[in-house]
Amino acid sequence: MGIVNYTYNRSTSGGEIITHLINSTDGQGLNFANGALLQLAYAAGGVFGTADFSIEFIIDQSSANSNDKILYTSGGSNEFQITSETSSSKIELTFDSTDYDFSYDMSADYGSPVHYVMTFDRSALATLYKDGNSVATVDISGSSGVNLDNTGTAAGYLGGVSNYGVTGVFYRWRTWKKLLSAAEVTACYENASVPVADQWTNCVTDLDFAFANPEMSLQIQSRSGAGDATASVGISQITPIEQLNANKLSVGGTTPLVGIGLAAGSTPDKALHVRGASNQIRIQDSTDDYKYDLNVDGTNFTIDNMTVGATRLTISSAGLASFTPGTNTAGINVTTAGDPAYGIKLESGSAAITNPSLWVYNNGASTAALAFLEQDQATATGDVLHIQNDGSGRSIYVEGGGIVEQGGVLKENLLTNSGFGVWSNSTLEDVGSDLATNGSFASDTGWTKQTGWTIAGGKAVATSAAGGAQIYQSETYEVGKLYRIVFVISGYSAGGIKWAGPSSDNTVYSANGTYTYVFESDSGAHNINFITDGTTTLDIDSVTLYEVTPGCVAADALACDGWAKDSLVDIWRQHNDGGTLTHDGSFYALKATFPGGGHEVKYWNSTGAAAGYEDPVWVQRFAGRTVTFGAWVKADNALTLRIVDSDGNTEVAHSGGSGWEWVEVTRACGASITQFSLKFRGAAAETAYFSQPMLVFGSAIGAGNYSRPSGEIVWFEKRATANDWGGSGVLSSTEAFNTEAQFNGKVPKGAKAVSVQLIGSCAALEKEAFTYESGGTLVGTQIFSQVADNKIASTAFQPCDSDGDFSLGQNSTFNEVRVTANAVQLR
């Protein structure tokens, strides 16, 4: 048996302590009796010159001496010593007879292995680390010039003479020609390997205590290839490793048995029987690039990838297997040859299971799918997912999140205009109170008047006011909402006025009359401003300003397109308010005022020749089918969602708790039904709100699963005419066209396209007028003048910008311009 020469082609010998220290049986070390010495070669004894350096060691002390020499050198100017003075609770550092003290008592650590590192910044501080943590510092700059060279008469020693040397077990001794950082100290504590960048260079000595056996040889080798040491009498290996110098081992016989770690005299149970603590068997490839450990810790069997320091497979005593794959790798990868019966089969037999057979679980902030099924063969015709359910339970149960099919919807919403955006039957209704301050001009309050304007007799009076003279007041708006200003002019004799606000009107008003302007606010604060155009004399009798929204409040059945109502029910489009009166998931909601219980908002085919709910084409779609109707509802009473057919009805009620609730009702329709309709049915006099209604084939929808067809086109029940382009407009330059404001809210915000009819006449021949996408080049409808001053018309879908607007263009003046809308395409 000889001494195995381990150098840095192996970073650690098998028995050395390599990570957090538990007890003295974790590895092999050298026991120092009282008076025992380990003589170090110069490189290990402290030859650092005047450069920074570090010393690292693991020791289980048992000293009872008052002055325990850990390291000392003698003679010359390179004297350097480390002494644990337990009587005064300090560690003394000596540089050429000058002493510095760490205020730390090592006796508190006796009886267990402790990892120490001392770093020496020669021009500043020495730092003591215990088990990776800094515990003491001392300024050593006063000895920065001491040259720790090799001119002394003797090399360094570990230990000391009788009653003056450290006693106990050394597990590691390293010296470094560098100042280890705190992170590097932690790495030394957690792992025995020396970084490749430090091997042979910065790590001066790395004594192999684990494989040293002073009973066979007094030489203690350094894995760094330099700085070996020689042991004195009194140093012994605590758990000597018996080494076999052989490159092959063959155990013959008919039942060969090999035991490792068994009690003396025990017979192995199997061909290879390993007993002891964990980390028992290591498998390593010939290049040393990949290492795996097979471990048993009493309850679990694990396979650890020691190349990356991670457990990859754990099998518990109960048979539960857990895989822990690396990033972007498969935990289980089954590659089958040919056409197997099953790639993976989970079978519970005849047991009545109460827990999932397959559970994919994650509690992190995931951004990827937890389960992914992919058919990567374009010619394949088999199902990607096939579910066979012979029981009475649900085949698919979804709790939260919803079901989405990319590029479409898994369950088609059979309702049109389910976002409540299109209102061709509506009138523009006031919301809230008049926003104008002192619009009756009862006093000067609220108005700022420039020269030429006065307020008298309940009027704003412009008397020969110069052009550009203003009367105005400040106002607050909500961006994106519709507003309507109405003002009355009387006493006109000269000039005119323009109105300016968040959306300015360039029209000059130069006659007595009542004028109305609808606009979408593009700013939060702006003046109500009247500006004279030339020298002006006129009166403004009154001004009103209201937020407005489309509504159906007449005593008839007209409602938003596709819907109907009782004649006593009033409905409005509710603008998004972030989740109070609208519900997240749709920009608009439906506001409905019920005069009492039993009154309804309804949905049926409103375009059929027969009464909508009896139209045979409409009704037959649902005959013999199970359908589900659902919506978000906010109500103070037990308002119901109802499915009605000629056989009866089924309904489900809101709780009446005043908050938003998802309500859905399912009905199996008979094969011979002759009527079919859906209803929001009031339970008492109240105002309620509805959002994201859905009608689907099947028995469930679920909250959060609302969808409507992408690119849905809603055809108007009543043609809409633009406010400024009703047949008398003059188009002489490019004009922006705000669809929502021009059509009084009948067209929703953010429309994808609008079916537009453009009519006009031109005195010149071969000229054109057209609609086009604002900021783009997509032209919708175009008209060309073929006969002077004759009206011409064209209808086409005009793509809109992201706000749902477009523009009007021309290459000559067109008169009698009229713009109407017949349909809208939603996004």
C-alpha cells in the first residue's frame, strides 16, 4: 500500500469534508495530540512577501492549553504566527514580533468541526470568518512592510510543543496567495473544490489530510503539487483509509458478494451491498464531466446529478417518484419504437379513486402552459385529445381562467351585439346634470369676458365686438366620453361666432337660432369658448353642456341592435368606468331601468318576417338542443335570466346583493318548439346593469369565458346619418370624421370598419370625393362626378383607425354631401 498522489485533476479526495460540517465522522483527518507538530514546507509556512494572502482550515479542537499555537514560523524577518489565547478570549496574529488580536474565543467552538478562514489585507484589515460568516476584524496595516519571505532558519509548523500547541483534528489546511472575497469564503465553506482559475496559482498549498496515514508514511502531500508537510510523533489518522493500488477488481465464484461499510463479519445480501450514510455510490464518466450519486437516507432513494449539484429523481418509501428536471428539459421523455399500445398508461384498476390519477401542479408565476399536446405531423388525422366518459360526471371541468381556442372561440356566442356597442335605434340622452356654469347668464358668475362682451338681461351680449373676442369658462371632461353643447343665438345683426372646446367646431354661426354640437372629448380640461368671427353684434341667450350616451327611452320595443324591450323599460349604453357600472371584459354595459317586476329586456331574431320570437328560421336553430344563456348582472333585487320557448321557461336569479354576479341558465329545448327568446326579467322597480351576455349550445359557459365572434358585423336596424353631413354639407378640404360623435353614439368606440354611403355633387367633371383610413391609405367608398352638379352615391365598408374613426377627402369641392352608415364591423 502506498500514498495515492491526488492533485488537481481531482479537486477533492473522497473522504474529505466537502460541505456544511455535521460531525467528526463526515470525513477523515489528522488528530494532533498534545505536543504534536506538522512541519510545513516553505510554501505552506507563510511565504507571501508583502502581498495579501488568506489561510483556510477546518479543525475540531479539544485543546485545554491556554496558548494554542495554530501556525508559527521562526527566525528571520518572515516570522508569522497564529495563536488562540483562550485565557484572554482572543486570537493573536504576530508579524515579526508585532501582535494584533482578533476578539474571538475559539474555545466556544471546541468539540465540533469548524471552518475558519483568515484573510489578510496587508494595508488594511485582517478578517476572521467562521463557517462562511465574518466574526472579527483587526487593523494590520502597521505591518504592511513585513516581508514574509523564506529567509528564516526554519519552515512553518502546525501545532506546537507540549502544552503550547493546538490539539484536536485538522480536516483541511490551505493557504492562498490572494485576498479571498466574502463570496469566495462562502464557496470554500460550501464546497471543497478549488476553482480552476486558482489551481496551481493562487492556492499555494492544499494538504490532503483525508488520505494521509502517518502510520505508513510521515509525508503529508499537497494536492496543489507544492508545499508538502511532514508529521511528527503524536499525529494519527482518525479513520485511516485502506487503499488498494489496482486498476481492476474481480470477485469470482458462483455467488460473488461485495460489501462496503458492513459490520465486521457481516455477509453482503446482494452482489454489491453498501451500508452507511447517504451519498453511497458515485457513477462518473471517463472525462469527469458528469457525476451521479445514488443515495439512500432511510426514507428516500435519490439519484443526484453532482455535476450541477441537484437531485433529479426521488423515490419515497411509499413508492412516490418525483422528477426534478433542469430548465427547458423533459422530466419524463418516452420515445416509443413502432406503434405501442400505450406510451404512458395510468391505471387504477377497479379502485374507486378519490384523488387525481394525473396532477400537473405549479405554484410559481408561470408564463408557459402546464400541459401541452402537439401533433407535429401535417398529414396526421387522429384526434390530439380524445376523452371517453362512460360515467355520469363531467368530461371537462374548468375552474377559473376560461377556455380559449386560438383564432376563434371554443363555444360560439350566438348573440349579436353582445358588447352593447351598436345603437342605431337610439336617441342621444343626457347623463347627469348640466355641466355649464350659469348657462342662463343670470349674472356674470362663471364667465370670463373679453372686450366687446357683456352679460345683461339674462344674455351674453356682443356689441360690435372685434374679431377674436372671447367669452368663456373652464370645464372638466372625461376623455373619450360624448358631450353635447346647445346654445341659442338671438339679436343677430353682424359677424358671427365659433364655438371651441375639447373638439373644436370650425363652423361660423351667423344667424339667430338654436345650435347643437356633439363631440368626443380628447382632453380632461378645456374651456367652453365662444369666439367672434369678424366684428360681431349678437346675443347668446343660453348654453347647456351635458355628457350624453345613446339610449332607447321611447314607449316602444326599440332597443340596441338585435335586442328588444318592454315599452315601459328604458335602456342606455353605459360607458366604461373601470368596473363599477361596467364589468371588466367589455368596454360597454347595458343600463336598464325597470318600472317594476315582470318587465323585460329581450333578445330574439329582430329581422325575421314573423314576430322575432316566432320566426321559424330563428326558432329551428334551437329545436331539440340544449342551450345556456349567461351574463354578468349587477342588481339590487332577484332579477332573473330566463330562456323561454313555446313549451315553457327556465330561469336563474341574481342574489339581489347589489354586486356584479355571473348568472347563467340552461334549458333543453323540445324538438317541436315554435317560439324561442331570451330575457332579462326585472324583479322590482330598479336600475340594473348587464355585461357580456352569451348564448351557447351546451350545458355550461362559466364566468370569465365571454367571447364574441372576431370581426362580427352588426347590420343597423335603422340607417344613421352624420350630424355635419346630412345632405347640405360642403366638402372643400380634407375632414376628420369622428364616427361615434357624428352618428350620435350609434357606432361604438373603436370600430374596425363602417359600411358608409357617401352622396354628393360637384360642378366640375371627373372629380372625386372619398372616405379613407385616417393616417393610412385604405379607401372605402368613392364617388366620381360624371355630370355637373348631379348627385352621385357609393356604398362600401370603410376601414377605421384604432379609435374607430376615418377621414373624408376630395380633389375638388363637393356640395350636398351626405354620409350615412348601414352597418359596423367590430374588432
